[in-house]
Amino acid sequence: MIYFDNAATTYPKPDSVIRAVNGFIKDKCGNPGRSGHSLSMAAADEVYDCRNKAAQFFGAADPSRVCFCGGCTEALNTAIFGCISRGDKVITSDIEHNSVRRPIIAAGAETICFGSFDDTETILTKTEDGIKKGAKAVVCSCASNVFPLVMPYREIGALCREKGVIFIADAAQAAGVYDIDVIRDNIDILCVPAHKGLYGITGCGMMILSPSFDASRLKPLLYGGSGINSFESDMPPYPPERFEAGTLPTVGISALSAGLDFVTQTGIDAIRKKEHEICALILSGLSGCENITVYHKNVGSVLCFNLNGTPSEQTGRLLDGYGICARAGFHCAPGAHKYTAPDGAVRISFSAFNTKNEAERFISVIKRISRS
């Protein structure tokens, strides 16, 4: 099998992540912050260790600014519903994932979009124009889940800081591949999944707050037990407990901790270089193929294409018949598909475990399919 669906979730997972999951369930499976016995304390130590790693990895410095949740979607909902109200104006890109788009709409906010394919200067000009119109926040992805496209998130962050506007960054496709530092990049709230570029498992994510962001400005999305202040009717005023109602996804946190170690030891520059080499090889192999349309031919961690005259989902099924896992159809980012065929596109996406041999095999198979 060739697994080219890493933008959905990375596979395989590092052996160290599998060992961490098994070891946690076997030896540390207490509920952190709820009891004083040894299993609960062991789980609490594991959670704190992961908080500390994540704080260092994303430049938050203070582990208390790392808030665990059920995934990147939950983190984005917490951030968006927590600081955006009906009638607010929000700036975002025209190709955002539904995890950004739908909460903004549900919050009753007015969206001001910039073109994701514009150059950095144009994006910043449109963003500044939106701020002048009264925008309260900018919410956008660091990297697209459809195209090999990285947003100028550092420049956007600097502009937001200068203008006093909240910057919420969706790192679903960027974390573990691109260098992100919440302080340096002026990101107020960074939303991150565990199961993609950080090589953890599903059901876990993080909302990471910049040390300069006042957490009391952010309303919790979930209310419930926090292990502290049990007689208070409201959630605690400070992170992370303010945003961690209920039992934490401790098994996922243990996996994330091991995944952070894997990415740190391998190096995000090395991982990105590997993914880009695979992408470049495939782009080169498909160049000149008249029956194949590749959308946005940049080198990156994802690539979208169609076989001309063939529905994308049919292409996906044909690839599956050759043991190649890809994603076909729409990709939860409706604005992106104004740049593809009406029925969507086939997406392939890469990880640290993909090889050049797999890329060459894919090129051979897709050429064979395109001729049939």
C-alpha cells in the first residue's frame, strides 16, 4: 500500500507513538487532576510533560498557555465562538476549511475575504482595508489543505499586532512541517491537531495562547468539571483549566508527546524537505501529460489534480485498486473548489514516511490510468 492521504491523518505512526499509547493504557491510565493516587499522578505528569514540550515547540514559553481539547476543530470553535459575536467583522482567506468558515458563519459574523493566491503585499493591503472597516479578528490557515500554498502568516500576524486585531491561526496542515512560533509570529491563538504533522492519534488537539493574549477575553466553549474551584459556578479565569472542561484526552496527549519528540528529533526542516522532494518528483513525472490537470503547481506537502474527463471520485477508486490511498471529491474547503473541477479534485499528501520509490510507482500508475 502507498499511503498518500496524510493531510487527512498521517500514517503510519512512529513506533514510539504506538509504544506511548500502549504504555499509557497499561501503566498510567488514571484521570489527571481528579485523584491523588499513583495512576492519576502518573497521568498528570504525562499531561504536564506534553504541555511543556508543546509550549517550547510552538514558542509559547509558558506550559499553562497550552490548552488540550478534542482536536483542531474544537480548538477553532473555542477560539472563534470565544471572541467573535454576532455583527462582528472577521477577515479570512477565500479557501478556508469549514472548521474556520462554519463557526464564523454560525457566530453571525460578517466575513471579509482576501484572495489566497494573491501576493503577500496584496493580501496585507486587503487585510489592512478590512481592519479599517472595523474587523475584530483575522482567522486563517497557515497552509492550505487543498493546494501546496502557505499563507504569509508571519506578515499577517505582524499587521494584526500593529493594529490591535486578534489573530487566530489554523495550523491543521502546517504544524510539524512549517516553523511556527506564537510570539515571533504574533499569533494570539494557534489551533493545532495531534494526528497530522505531529504524528499523534485522532481525538486530541491544542489551542495555544500567546503569553500576551488575555485569556479572560475568551469565553469557554465547554463548561464542566476542571478539577479545581469546584464550588464556583463559572469556569476558572485562567488557562489551561478555563478551557479544559471534563476529562482530558489523555491517551491522545501521551501519543502527542511522543509525536512531538519524533518531529523534534527528525527536524521539521528535514520533514518538509522530504515531503517537498516527493511532491517535486511527482510534478516532474506528470509534466507534459495532456490528460492530467494539476492545480497550482507549486512544490508543497499536498497536491491536487484531475484526470481530464474522469470524475475525481472515480479516479480515487481506480487508485485504490492499485493500493494507493488518496482523497477524492471535495475537501471541506468549498471556496477552494472554484479553482478546481466542479466535482472537486484528487488530493495526494505526503509525510516523513513516504519514499521516492512510492512517488515513482504513483507516477507509473496514474499515467496508466490516464491512458485507459
